Amino acid sequence: MAEQLVIVGSGPAGLTAAIYAARANLHPLVLEGMMPGGQLTQTPEIENFPGFENPVPGGTLVETMRKQAERLGVRFLADEVLSCDFSVTPKKLTLMLGGGTLESETVILATGSSPRWLGLPSERRLKGRGVSSCATCDGAFFKGKRVAVIGGGDTALTDALHLATMASAVTVIHRRDAFRASAVLADRVTRTAGIEVVWDSVPEEFLGEKRVEGIRIRNVKTGEVRDLPLEGIFVAIGHTPNTSAFQGQVEIDAAGYLVTDRTRTSVPGVFAAGDVQDRVYKQAVVAAGTGCMAALEAQAYLQHL
């Protein structure tokens, strides 16, 4: 028998959708994916999510949402989608681990996006120990400290401007001799006191054993290698939406994000929420909001049927 609603993803978008769907008696099933809770579980402390007086670990926040969903009767399955067929009704989802197929009248895609990393061994070792991919999430922990931002696009320069309001010094490290970001952002960065730009340079190694102590960079034109003392490094070289399982089934833009009207995708009965369709904000509270919207849209769709 087909499900009424399957939610693919268990971050703040998916869990919020599940909570609202359960209260609407849609009996949702959540596919947790390989990283239950999503990117939020990798954030040591969150102090900008409404409702928490004190900073809360990302893992704790997600676990609280999950317990709330379980109390309302939401079911969870430790699996992820390998492929899907949205051309039929009910929709079909082929599972990776179980190898079976789920059928559902409606589907909410909340698989999130993954930050791109440099792939350095020292980067992996120091994640959460001074290395971050989210200046908005973690910038406040570096008040009065020296930090670097790696990248040259809009995200990197936005991060640099945000960090400049709290860090003692911000160094933007870019592999080219000109920014890829918008002219407005580039102009603001070059005019902002406390921000230094290091051109034509790439990271070679993140320095420090237990916490970030600096970065080793190499000039791609001269080959010069030098070390910069730092307490924090923000990698801002873009995100990759987790949409590979949905290729050819729903409309996806050139950057890989699901195209939505509110939360409705190009296929009736299929909705999307969170970072998988959000090119701009990438905040837990925004993801939760779109999860609510997607659940309400799914409820309305089923009522119409």
C-alpha cells in the first residue's frame, strides 16, 4: 500500500515537515539518509536558532526535533534514495540499502546540500576545531581573533564582511587575481578596514594539532610558500546540492538546485524544502520554515486529490 507522504532527508527541513505532516494525520515516513540530521550535526554550537536561550550543539538541536517528531508518531527509516520515478502515481522511490521500492502519493525532498571542501588531510583533522564552512553559524566564536576566508565568490566575500564585524583581522585567500563575486561585494571588501586580500594563492596546509594555529599558502604564479598565523579558517568555495538521485525527474537548475514555486517542484505532488532548493540563505531556521511550507503544500495537494 502506498504511503501518503515520504520525506527524504532528516535535517531541520525534513524534521519540521514531518512534525507538521504528523499533526495533519498524514502519517509521514522519513528516510534519514546516510548522515541523519544533515549538516547541522557538524556544528558544535548554534546560538541563532529561536527558542534556545543558550547556545545549543547542532546534534542536540536535531535530536530534540527528532524526539518531537517521534512523539507525534513520525516513522523513520535508516535508508536513502538511490533513484526515483516521479512520472507515475504513486511516486516510486528505490532505496539504496534495503534495495526495495517505496510508493507514495506525495514526496518532500529535503536532502540538503554539502559544502565543498579542499580535501586537505589537515582540513579534515581540524574541522570543528577552528575550521568551518559557515561564517554565519560560527563567526561569533572568533570575536577578536584572526581568521581567513578561502574563496572568491559571493559566499566568500559575504562571509568576509560578516567576520570583519567581529574578528580582529580577516584575510581573504583567492587563487585568482580578481574576484568572481559581484562588483558590489568586491568593492565593499576592498574598502572595508580589517580585510586583507591575498591574491593568486592557494592553501597548502592548515597548521595546528588540536586547534587551528595558521595556514600555509602558495602563490600560484611565483611558487612562494609562506605561513600566516590564524585562529580560524572559513572554507567558502561553494555548496553542492544533494540532487543526484532526482536527475531527470524534476527540474534542476544549472547549479544543481531543485527549482521550486514556493516549495512545489515541477512535478505535482513532489515538494522540496531546505538547502536542496535554497541558493541564498542556507540557515537552519530558513530550512525549518520551508519544511513547514512543504508539509502544508503536501496536505493541500492530498486534500485536493
